[in-house]
Amino acid sequence: MNKSFSVGLDIGTTKIVAMVGERNQFNKINVLGVGKSQSLGVHRGVVNNITQTIQSIKIAIEEAQSKSNIEISEVAVGIAGQHIRSLQHSDYITRENPDEVINEDDIDKLIDQVYKLVMLPGEEIIHVLPQDFKVDGQSEIKEPIGMYGGRLEANFHIVVGQVSSIRNIGRCIKSSGLQMGDVTLEPLASSDAVLSEEEKDAGVALIDIGGGTTDVAIFKDGIIKHTAVIPFGGNVITEDIKEGCSIIGNQAEQLKIKFGSAWPGENKDSDIVSIPGLRGREPKEISLKTLSKIINARIVEIIEQAYLEIKNYGHEDSKKKLIAGIVLTGGGSQLRHLKQLTEYVTGMDTRIGFPGEHLAGDPNDYNPIFSTAVGLLMKAIEKDSEDQKNIMSTTEKDLVNHERKNILTKWGEGFKKFIDNVDNTIDN
């Protein structure tokens, strides 16, 4: 069946977003419908209540179906959460016949060897991403296929996750009556939505500040070099406001959104906002300077943690310098003066990443809250387009399959295969 539309599903800590869309003749994405629901069963990117998560997914899907008049059966899903971690590793194989050129099978053999590394109990390698290769001692090779050599080496970026956490996401999707299409690391999806190819090539750090976690993805030379998940985000700021101002959570969130600033210096001591009292009590007066100080203390901590990941990658090395600086996205990036504070703390050029440039219509219709959902929709459209191309002749197929697949496409396929294998193993 020729499907003209695709669906991205962002399962976040504070919200679940289902986005239906299709690519138009100008290579832009028409958003046909968006469904949004409160995420009740997810904590710091990890499902902790299957029933509530399923209900939240169904509400978002039903709203998206209602707005688009399209029945949804398959979704592209993002994987994130505090259980995701990454590490660097080097490995090699010795080729049996060095007189033959290196081909795809040699690289797959090397990658499969890395998959066999032993991880911590309960953890599995989700994907293995080659960074650069070395052939018979010749280093910094981006594409070894077609070269001669007896020893093939590579540096790898390995992503690891908890089996149970990833399996729970799959269970929620299936129990919602949906099929899992493409599966993508959420920082990768967000990067597709807000980063340009020039930025990825020059070197850039994406900081996606969500409700429960802050995701960091670092690109250089067009390749993802480092990923990390910081186990707190915008919700922790809300909790700090709630405790510091002795108000309820909903009031704290509204205060943060309407009056919050990352820079305490902008408010005078006389700037006061009045909060309605509970059950007939007197209204409570909150100093905006105090509010900004509470926010500043936590957001500086988040920025410093993200900057530590940037330094761990090696940004201070001239060869690894991130020329394009930092791009902030996610709901937390909408905090006033966050750009200026980030530049002050890190000394790096910073901008706010909006996903609208890939969408048809007014680019301001979608703010950074939707970056991951837009990225997942883009991935879904890309995958569905590739599936449709498979209706070509056998000869054409052979020619296409001979070319090496895009490395990020392989990443998504690796995730999908991983989840399917986990489900099958446990079911059996």
C-alpha cells in the first residue's frame, strides 16, 4: 500500500506529541495534524507506569487522528532517558585476503565484533557507530570501502541502554494498538530538526532541555561524536520554585513560564507578582528577583553539566573545536535570557534551535517544544520514502544496495532490530 503520510511520536516526561505529516513538492513537510497529551507515566525519560503511559499515548494519537482525518497505525518513536549512556571504543579485524578490496562485509564483521563486548548487568549495546577508520596503520580514513589492506581498525561511539526500559517503550506502543516504525535516539531526531549540515560539519553541540532530562549530542565533520543524558531538566526548576516560594506545582510552572528568567540581574527588588491564595487565603507575593535567582541556580547547574560533556568530548583540542558553538532546543530553551547565560557560562556562541525551517507554512507555528516530534516525523518520512523506492527493478536494487547506507539510517535500523530481538527473546 502506498502510504502518503508519516507519523512521529515523542514520548517525553511532561508531554506526549503525535505529529502527522507528508513531504510536499518543495521538499518541505506539511503537518496534517498534531495531538498532544500530558505524560503521566514517564519519569526522567523512563516509563514507570505502563497503564498511564498507554492512556497518554492513546489520547495524543486520537487527537492527531481527529485533526488530520487519518487513521494512524505505525509511528516513528524516540528513545531517550537517564538509562542511556555512551562510550568510546577501538577495535580491529585482520582480513583473510588483503589482496581483495575492503567491502561492506568487512565493516559489518568489525561492527558485529564490537556488539559482543560485555556490558554491565541489565545493559545491552543498542548501537555501534564507527567514527573513523585506520587501514594498515593509515589513520583518519572516513570511508575504507574500496581500499586494500590486511588490518582494518576503527574508533567507535557505542550507545548503551537498559533492556527493561527500552522494552517498556515497545510494550506501550504495541499495547496502544500501534506498530513501531523507525526508532531513533531523541537527540538525533532533535538534531535533524534544528541543526544545519554546515553546523554538523563545523562542529556543534545540541543541548535539548526537556522536562525530565537534558540530552546532549555533539557533531563534528558531519558525524555524531558524543551523546549524553543529564538526568534533570525543566521539571527540576519547577520543583525548586515550588519549594523556594512555598507554592503548589501548577503555580510554580506558570510562574516559570510567564515571569521566569535565567538572568537575575534584570529584575529590581520592587518587582513583585501576586499569586492567588489557596481556599480563601490571602494572595501570596513573590519577588521576581528571588524567582530568577532560584531559576538561575538550577539552570547554571544544567548548563555546567552539559558543558562538562562538551569538554569530555575534547572541545578544547584544536582539532575537535566546535566552531558552530551550542544550539539550545526543547521546552526548557524558551526561558528568557538563557542564550546569554549559556554564552556567559561556556564562552561559546549560542543560538536557540527552532524546527520550523523544515515545515511548510509559518515557521513560527512550532516552537522548540516540538523539535523532537518534528525530527521523528522527518525520520518517519525518510524511512517511508526509502520503503517506497524498494519497488524498483532487481537490477536497480542491486546498484543501490551496493552503495553504503547512510550511517544514521543504520543507527535507526540497529535500534529497531535491538527492540525486536529483546521482545522476541523475552516472549520466548
